[in-house]
Amino acid sequence: MHELTIAKSLIDLSCKHAREQGASRVTRLHIRLGSMSVVLRSLYSCFGPASRGTLCEGAMLEIDEVPLSVHCRRCNATKHPAGRFNFRCPDCGTPTPDVLTGREMQLIGIDLDYTRLDGATAAAPAVPGTARTAAV
Amino acid sequence: MPVVQMHDLAHGQAHPHDHGHDHGGDHAHDRVHDHAHDGAHSHSHAAHDHGHDHGHRHAVAPGSEFLRIEQEILSENDRFAGVNRAWFAERAILALNIVSSPGAGKTSLLTETIRRLAGRLPVAVIEGDQETDNDARRIREAGAAAIQINTGRGCHLDAHSVGHAAEQLDPAPGSVLFIENVGNLVCPAAFDLGEACKVAILSTTEGVDKPIKYPDMFAASELLLLNKVDLLPHLDFDVAEALDYARRVNPAIEAIQVSARSGEGIALWIDWLERRHRAIVQVRVDALDAEAAALRSCLGIDAPGKPLTVVAGR
């Protein structure tokens, strides 16, 4: 299965951003996965081995699961089908091909550690402990 | 015979031209990069602006900083897919990503299709399998140019390796390019290769409920080819039920019943192909016409075909 590819992509992306920021390691990856992404659970098990030897080694994975929602053309409303294998409006039964959420596979952000092995701070963030936005 | 070994999972680190690499700048890829990239991004942003910004619930550890990234995890693949798509468009190539379970009859259907298209349309094939180049050999025997990508442990083709294979194969402008993915109904759904669309093959020897068991693949495909219909008299397979399941996960999916063995329905599939091919070529012809018209206006010529007169002796 392709969870290993997903894990590698996540790690590559995160390491690239960490290097650009001059961080010494990534301590947490915050990701968003739609419920249609079948990789959800298996990502946890392959992330560890895949991150070995990278800036992401030992990082925690935080996954936000986004439920499936569709737009029902007949009801003209957002609906949440019961299963991810039944793309019909749960109320009127009309087939609903317009998926609004549930396909996400995104890296929201990462926690970066700037502490060097000798205990000094490598390159202090502009405002420590606050959020910044990467130039993507 | 050419076999491309897919770069292994260590790709990110190992491949010399991975990070910010110049991906074959000699064929105008660079020019389309940004455009394709931007397109993919605005789409994804629209998708997750839907009130799903959960923020970061965790406290950031002392000495750490939260860096907001908001990027598609497969953005690298999507970027390469965008490059491939532009490359295909420039050459008016109809690229189709053929997906199915192992054993659904992808290669047999393709060899039959190649025979039918002989003398009508140029055809080239990229074959994806974990090992062997048996399928590429079968395709060449049927009369089409083929290149094999061995994915090794990989369970799907990715846009990067398909891009390299396409360059190596170098299909004639106006070709139909079949990209036969690894037999797998799960993973290939997530990887855009830059194709015009995915075509899913389901065979009558499989369960009728495959579309709802593997919804992503059928949701991602524009056409369903129900193969091996010659065997229907010997099976309990309910065609209407299978198509109903397919339409539950993808109400817009088209379906054609075929048999690579008996030839049943193949003419309809060929019609579908020729229709899609014509549309792709027409788009390119229109773009070139517009470009030519713009250039003509620079020369002060308005009507197409009017020759530019050069006065001799001046």
C-alpha cells in the first residue's frame, strides 16, 4: 500500500521546511486527512521507520480526520453520507458526486525545535513559541 | 528493451535531481511548471477553506515553534503530473491511466485495442508492473511502442517515473498513450499521472460489489470497462447490480461492456477513444490556430493562408 509513499512525502516536505528555517529537528507533524484517504491508520505504523535518520525522527504525528461531506443538488445543501462507499444524499437518496470534504491529504504545519545538540539555540524564531507561516 | 526501474522509496534523498530539480528543461517543462502548480494549489485551497481549519490544539513545546505550511502531501507528485499534462497537451496526446485489479484483463484488452487501432491512430503504451517486462513484450507483439516501468516494491505508478518513461517513449504527436497501471484498486487512485482521465476495468469474474469495496478508484475514473462479458452465461455476475454499485460511488461514470476475447463491445470502446482523441487534438489545433493568427497579425496579414509577399530586388 502507498502509506509508505505518503509518509516519505510528508517527511521530505517537513524536512525541507525545517532546513529552510534552520531548525535542528521536527518534533511534531500536524496533518489533515479526509476520511476517504485509506491510509489513515497505517500511516502511524510506517512513519517511524520511514523517518529514521531524518530531521523528523522521533516526531509525533497529529492527524485531523475530515469527515466526508457532499453537496446534494436536489436538497441544495451540504450532507454527510453515512458510509464513504455510498455517494447518495442520506435524506433524499439522490446520487451526490460533488464531494466537498473527505479527500484531503495535507500537511497543516510542523513544530520545529531550534535547540542544537550542544544546548544552544541554533537560530531563534522571530517570536518564540508562536506560529509562523511558511512561504509555500 | 527499455525498462525503467522506478526510483525506490528512498527517492527523496537518493535522487540527484529531486529537490528543485531542473526536470528536462529542454522540452519546455519549465515554462509550464508554475502554471500547473498554481492551478493545483488554488484548487486545494478552495477545498480546505471549508471550515476545516482545526488549528493546532497542542501546546508548542518550549524552544519549538509551530510553522504553518498548508501544503498537499502529494504536492511533488501533483507538480510532476501537471508537467506531464502540459507535455501531453502540447503534443495532442490522449493519455489514459488504465486501472484495475490484477487479472481483470488490462493487457489483453490493450493488445486487442492496439490491433483495432492499427492504421487509424498511433498508439504507445507505458506498462507498470512490480517486476518483469512481459506485458511490454505482449504490447510490442501487438504492434505498439511500449516501455516498461518496474515499480519494485511500489504498488502504483507515480507522475515522475511516468514523465521520464513518456520522454523516452516519445510518442508521435496526436497519439493515444495508454498508461497501464499496476494491478491494484487502492493506491493508483491517489496518484495523478497527468492523464486525461482514468479508465477502470472490472471483469465479470470479480465480485459485483468491487466498486463499493474500492470506491476511490471508481470515483476517480470517467469510464468503466466491464470486461470478460463473453463469460456471463457461465457466471452469476449481475451486470445491472455492478453498474448500480459503480454509479453509487460515481454517478457520472460511463460504462461499456466488452470482451477482449470475443471482441464484443470493442467497437464501442474504440468509438469512445476516437471521440476523446478528436477532442484533445481539436483543443491543440485551436490553440495553434490562435497562436498563428496572433503571429499573422504581427505581420499585418489577416486571412489565414494568405501568402506573405516578399518583393524581390529590394
